[in-house]
Amino acid sequence: MAKILLVDDAAFMRMMVKDTLTKNGYGDAEIHEASDGLQAVEKYNEVKPDLVIMDITMPNMDGLEALKAIRGNDPNAKVVMCSAMGQEAMVIDAIKSGAKDFIVKPFKPDRILKTVKAVLG
């Protein structure tokens, strides 16, 4: 059973990704949520998920800072970043910082599933 951590300051975005996963082969996954980068780092250390799907733009600590903190604690962490259109520079930073992939918002369900499958194997 996969453990997945969804991180986004918008609750409806977390709900949308969770619905997409649970209805498409990840119904038995243990899905955890966080609404900012600080919570993401705490939750990661507590739960040790197999995959993190994390927004870049969030309050308190952004996704890039959280990615670096998580990868600092666990170099093998599998993190997929999400960004809105037009944030190419942030996406490049995320990949350089160890993100496995990125998904552009607005999300397309098939893109989420393809990325999750590729990263989890």
C-alpha cells in the first residue's frame, strides 16, 4: 500500500488530486495532506510517504524550500512538484533540487496518474 502526501494550500486542489487517485487504482493508498511547506516537512518526517505531490506557491514555507528540507532529511524522497502555467524558472529550480517530475496546473487527471505511476513504479 502506497503512502502519498498531498501538499497544497488550496483544499479543493488536494481534494481533486485525492479523488483522481482513489478512483483510478490508488483506492487503497494511505493519503495524507498538508496545507503549507512547514506542515509538509513535519508530515513527511512523521509518515515517511512513498510519494509527495507538492505545490510550489504556498504560505509559511514554499514548495521549493520544503522540497530542499525534505530531500535534506531523506535524499531518496520522491517528490513531484506542481506549478501554475508560467512558472518555468521555479520548475527548473525544483528539478535541480531533486524533484522527480512536475505537473502543471490546472491538473489533467491522466497526467497525475501517469506521473504517480512513473514515480512509484
